[in-house]
Amino acid sequence: MTIPTHRAERVSAPAGSVEFDADVLVLGGGPAGTWAAVNAAERGARVVLADKGFCGTSGATAAAGTGVWYIDPDPALRETAMANREKLGGYLQDRRWMARVLDGTYQQSNRLADWGYPYPLDDRGRSQRNSLQGPEYMRLMRKRTKQAGATILDHSPALELLVDDDGAVAGASGVRRQKHDRWTVRAKAVVIATGGCAFLSKTLGSNVLTGDGYLMAAEVGAEFSSMEFSNPYAISPAFGSVTKTLFYGWATFSYEDGSVVPDAASKGGRSAIARALLQGPVYARLDRADDDVQHQMRVSQPNFFLPFDRTGIDPFKDRFPVTLRLEGTVRGTGGLRIVDDSCATSVPGLYAAGDAATRELICGGFTGGGSHNAAWAMSSGTWAGQGAADYAAQLGRATGRKLSSAGTIAFRSRSRRAFEPAALARAAQDEVYPYGLNYFREASRLQGALARLDAAWRDVSEADAAGEADVLRAREAAAMLATARWMYRSALARPESRGMHRRDDFPDLDDRQRHYVTTGGLDEVWTSVRPHADVAYAEAAE
Amino acid sequence: MIEVIDAERCTSCDICVNVCPTNVFDKTDGIPVIARQGDCQTCFLCELYCPEDALYVSPFADETQPVDVVALKRTDTMGSYRRAVGWTDDTRDRRGVDRSYLLFGH
Ligand code: SF4
Ligand code: SF4
């Protein structure tokens, strides 16, 4: 297929800045962002993709390997794949969306194969498409994004959105951190694909994921959903960054003295590990992996072995200390609320894809491994890119719009105190890392954390604008703080245990709470409840 | 964390400066410098992209470590990740050997 490419136009700009005129601006260059850029460009849109780091290495996928929720289009197989997930996710998935995503993922995976992704062949010569090697996949996606005609801005974090007089989103601006200048892109639609928020916990590849897109979207009034499902923790060696929870399925977990931690398991027993870690160190040994499995692990995920090979540990024979690193909304299911099939948000001109968007529609309140996130990134990226391109086309020339910057925090001059990004980031981490606050939740502990987080927000709202060198860090820290507040307000609004959200004070699932929790707001954080589609239909039928 | 840019091997191509997602390196007139080691997220991606096997990322994510570059070179540790994933000419066949499909569902 030859695609007529239309490129975003670089327009004249004051010294110290660059400006582009585009139809669609994509923020974030991971899987969702690149799929969005490719698809928007294929619809004839002029596309700019701005990544905080480098499109191709940025984000949770590039550094790791990921499963993909890829199921052959056999109705029985698809039915099983959907049914298997319902209990895990707390019955909050939406069947129609699950089916759409399975279709979308199948189609995009076929495109990857056409583009030359080296899918492995099994013993019978069949191409196996339910796993992707991150570096390989994202190197290919960068190439395809360029070939589609999109302009990529690397090391160009967005700092704030632009809006027109009617409040529709019309671009963004940020900094080019290696060129020490500013960028502005005027666009008719913006796709937020900046990933979730892992609070700088160093879970593999996640330190660019600080919720920046959430903050920008909240400043234009966007809504979030399922933010209470934001407390997955991944197992890694205590000293290292490589989180590959799948492989710990072959591990035995033990205390310092060598005795086995009861009920500890990677799947279905991670809370036992968290409880043991509250008491002292926990060790793992992958002693249940036989020679075949050991070999398959080595060839499938070489980076898993780097921390071991480089410290002389044999993970199959030696015990090594492990920890749980918070993955926040990267592996949680909360994010920007999606209002229609094109992945539009509640704000005109603003679309969301990948981990920046809620994954409640296919995962409910629990993701498990990364395979649903990967499937969602491909599918939602495609839809958001197409949706944004169509919206831009329908907007027409859109000349003469008066645009203004929507950024608030870290941009306001208040003389009272200086902005201290590092201290602010730590303040947020202190409330979301502890297993006793976030893994195991309870009303009074959540309220205590919220009181401290709200106080920190009021404090920083009165801080002076961040300096040029600090503004990115300041915005990241503010985004983390805001994310923590949406998480815990939503957690309080769900007095039950469902999906990954567990309340010590409400340990059971409550059938009457089969609904979604919506949240939003910055100075005042609010929550409300939306019915699940099935429940809404049932009530209508009564 | 990133610990080593080996001046002997580095050709100042600046690829690492471009590809590091957390912007740890700075360009110079000669070989790049590790300018913000504390921002390193220990993702090993710079090692994958360095064509000269001139970088070494220590697996310790939270603290710096003393490293013995001579020993790293002797044991072929530098470049080992690139070879393992098939990103060198003589290991290209490893790009298609993912066996994850045998491990899922455990
Ligand atoms: S990528 Fe390797 S060779 Fe190139 S500048 Fe960096 S260290 Fe030197
Ligand atoms: S390991 Fe990752 S974060 Fe650290 S310097 Fe290399 S590319 Fe950058």
C-alpha cells in the first residue's frame, strides 16, 4: 500500500523555540503512541509525535519483553480467553470491548509480521505471535512511524496542552531537553499516549512514566476511571531493576533462615510476599524450573539474566533477595476515561491510548501479566490515531483559532516559596510505595495518606514557577502527587475488595459495587460512580 | 546503573546520547560523558544500541558500584546483552528464538 504522506509543517518561531503546524499531535512514543501516529498518518493526517525520551527505547515495553493477548479468530478460543479473565478482573470488563481488542490485536500483529517482525516458529512451523521482544518491537515501530510520514521529536517532553476559546484541545508545548529550547505544536487533535505512572520506582523501563499526560489532561478537565486499581507490585531482585513476574512462577520464596514463606507465589500469592517483606528480607530461588524451562527462559528473555550473570548468582540454584517494586497505573488498570469507540476522552480534541487510558474495558480491575496491556496499546493506539485524524479532518482548516496554554502547577509565579521537585516526588513516593498503605488498604490509613498528599498539593500550589532547568522535574513530581490523590480518593470510594484493589476493612467483593469509579480535579479531587454496562441494561429491562 | 563508557572502544558516535530514554549522557567534543548517573533506570538499552560494546551497565539499580573494566573486557561482559538478543552480525539468528509461548500459562 502506498500512502500519500502529508508532513507536519515547521513554521517560523521566536528564537529559542521551534513550532510545528500539524493535524494530530501524539504525546508519547511507546507502542500506543507509535500505533496512533502510524494510523493517523495513514488517514492522511499531518502528524507530530513528541517523546519525553527516545521513541524506540522509551517506556515499559521497549526495555522488556511482553506477552500479547493474541488469540486466533476461533470463536471458541476467543470465548474462553474472555471468560477466563472475568473473575480476575472483578467482573468489570466489557465483552464488546474485549472482542474488539482481540480483533484489533490480531490485525495489528499480522501487520507486524508483514513489516518483518521476527516472530518465532514453533516445532510445527507455525508463527507464534503471543510474545514480543521489546527492543526489537519498538525499533521496528520507530521505523514505521517515520515511514508513515510522522515527524518525531525525541527528548521533547510535553509540559502543557494548548486549548482554543471553546476549551477544545489544540496542541501542546514543551522543552527539547537536549537542545535547551522550547517546542510548540499546534494541532487539531492530541493523543495522550504517555503511559501510566510508576512513581520512579525503577521497575524496568518505567522511569519516564510519571503520569505527565494525566496532569496535562486534568488541567483541561479530563476525567479518569478505575484509578483505585493502581497497586500492582512486581518482583525483582532486591538490588536490581528487572521485573519479570512470569519467571517467578517457578520460584520458591523463603525467609532469611531458609524456611519457606507460606502461600507465597508469583501468581495468586504475591500478597504473602508483601506481608513477609514487611517483617524482613525475602529470598527467591527458581528451583522449580527444569532444564528445558531454564533454556526457554534464557533465550526468551536475556535481560532477566543480566542481574544474575553480572553478580555471579545462579538463580536456579542460589537464593537471592527479592523485593516488590510498585508498578502503579503502568500495570494497574486506571487511566483517562474513554468515552467512545475512537478512544476519545471527555474533552473535545483529546484522545487517549495505551497505559495512559483506562484498561478497565478489557481488564476490569486486574491485568495480570503485560499481555493485555500490549494488546490494548496496539488496539487503542490504532483507534485513537484514526479517531484523532478523523476529528481533525472534520474540523477543516481551523485557522484563526486563538490558543492559550492550559498549564497551571509549576508555571504560576507565586513568590512565597521555591518549587522543590525532588522533595515533592519523595513526598508522593512515601505515600504510595509502602505495602501497608497501598497494597493493603484501609480507610483510616488511606485518609491519613490523603491528608498529607492534599497538604502537599496545597503547598506546591503556592510555590513559585519552576526554573528552566527544573520545570520538567517539577511537572513530573506534581503529576505523581496528583495521581496518588486520584488513586486514594478512588480507593476510598470503593469500600470492598475487587480486582487488585484490596481493603483490609472490606475484604470481600460486594455485588452492589459492580460499577466504575470516576475521578478528576486538581485542587479539589472528586469521585463519582458509573454503572457497568451489564448492570445498566439489566436495570433498564426491569 | 550505567558505570562505564570505555574510551578505548568508543568512537564518539553519540548513539547512546540519543537513545537513552532518561537522558543520562551529554555530548562533548570527544566521547560522551555520564552526566546524570542518578537518572539511570538500569534498562540496559544503551548497551544494546552501542555499536562498539563500549558501555557497561551495572545491574545495581539504586547504588553505584566499583567496576573493573579490564575484567569486564576479558570476560566479554561488555556487549554480552547485544549478542544475547541477536543484535550483532554473528548472532542474528537469535532474534527469532523467543520461546515465551512455551512458558505462558504456567
Ligand atoms: S554509543 Fe558507544 S561508541 Fe557511540 S558514543 Fe556511545 S559509547 Fe561511544
Ligand atoms: S541503562 Fe538505560 S537509563 Fe541507564 S544510561 Fe543506559 S539507556 Fe540510559
